[in-house]
Amino acid sequence: ADLECKLDAPYPRYAAVRTSLLVKIEGLADEMLKQGLPGDAIKVLSGFRTPGYNREVGNRTKHSRHIVGDAADIYIDRNGDNVMDDLNGDGRVNRKDAAFLLALVDAMDDSEEYGPLVGGASAYRSTGSHGPFIHVDTRGYPARW
């Protein structure tokens, strides 16, 4: 349900989600937990999007990985305030925390175990509607922006 399209529409709702994305998110959770980080607190800001909803949220590309079900925008929220936690321990919640999480994804993409799930990723700062987060996908080749 976390990856379901957030379009305000009557039920039934649906989500096209590629298994590779699920494996990558679960892998990130495992890698975080191994390092003593809150991998059990991954929250999905956005997962699958219909083409119409993708346009509604301001994504103008016709080739969004969210549309094909292999992308998610995620953050870590152990304390339940619906905002990224202070992952880097500097006492603030900002894009640096998203960059910290992105570095873990980069290490996964470079690993033998998770390398086949390589994809796009980027860290984003807070906006008026949400806190910092990262985009992660499994497009099959590395992409950063």
C-alpha cells in the first residue's frame, strides 16, 4: 500500500511495482540495520504514479521511472513525525541527511550483491510540503542528478 499511487481516486486503486524495486528497498533496510541505522523506519513518500498523477505532481517527463513501477521517493522516519530523521547526527534535518542516505544507495549500487539492481538516485531538500528525501530506482544503469 505504501507504493500505491496517491492519486485521490475511488477504489479500487492499484500499483504497478517491479520486484527489483522491492528487493532494493529491502536491501537498503538490511544494510542500514547492519550499520546500526534505522532501516526498519523507511517511509515511502511516492511510489507508483499514473501518468496523469505524475503530471499533477510536476513531473513533466514521459519516461518517469515512477510510471513503470521501479522508482520510489523515500525517507527515514523512526520518530514518526513524517519528516526525514537526522541521519548524519549534526542536529539538523536537511538535504545532508538525504545525501547520507544516498551514499548508502551508492555503496549498494557498487556492490556485488546489489549491483544488478543499479539505477537512478538523487537526494532532495525539503520543500513546503515535505522534508528531505531520496529518489531510488532500478533502471538497470547508474544515473545521478
